[in-house]
Amino acid sequence: MRRSFFPILLSLLIASCASRPKEINSFSDIGNITGKLPSNRATVFVHLPKSVPTLNGKVTVDERFVAELPNGSFARNGSFTKLTLSPGVHVIDMKFPKISGPNCEDLEIKFEKGMVYHLALVEGPSKPNLGNMLAHGLAYSIAHFRFIHPVDGIQLSRYEKYIEASSH
């Protein structure tokens, strides 16, 4: 009985390894999530992860509202949106309700055409020092955008709720 058990166990182990779900790991897979990516504009994915304690955030580009991203109970694993921006310098920000959300630091960046960027909101100041860490802990909450690796952004996109952005 023991001799027949080992080959069966080994074949089950091999079969389980062969049947893994396909991981999303290419730029064409990003396009499958939210449509074709334009080559003459920059594509920016903005993620509001579940780990940022707030209800929702309003994404702005150059002071213009483009999308409202739910978090918490509205989007169990966070949410994200896709922006297509003209090449050049743009300021991306996320606005939150005064009482329940953090104060988000603006991100000013030069975007290049044909490039894909993933930004995730992170709790805390982008350049921690004693003063802003004390303010973050005592007076109000601070958040900032952090660039994340495209593969990490693609994986987040698999679980987060997609929110379509308005034209910009």
C-alpha cells in the first residue's frame, strides 16, 4: 500500500503545479484590463489601496477632477483608475473629506508618450522628518503617491475595483 501511495502523491503534486492560474505580467495584459493603451499619450494607473484608511478619494489632474475612487467597505480591495495624459508635466493629487481623509501631497511629474506609470497612494509623508512625522501622528494624516513597479501595479489591478475616469 505504501508503494502505491507515493507515486499517486507525486503525480498529484505535479498536476497541481501545472494547473496554476495565469499571472498577468505584461503590458498587453494591462490593456486587457481597461482597453488599448495609446502610444501617443502617457498611461497612468492611480491606485487607492485598501491599506489607506479613508472612505473615498477624488483624483485630480492639474486641479481638474477626473475620478472618485472608493475605498474601505465600498471597494473591498481598494480601487484604481486609468488616466491617459498628453506628454509633459502634470500635477496629480487626491482630495479627501477634511475630517475622514488624509492630506495628500501633490505629485508633479513629467510624463512621456507611450509610457505606462503606476502610482499607489501610501500613508505618511514622502520625505519624513521629525516635524511632518509629528504632524502626521498628532494633528492630521498625510499621504503621498509612490511609483510602483508595473508588475506590482498589474497584480493590484486584478483585485481592485476599476473606476473609469472622465475625459482629461
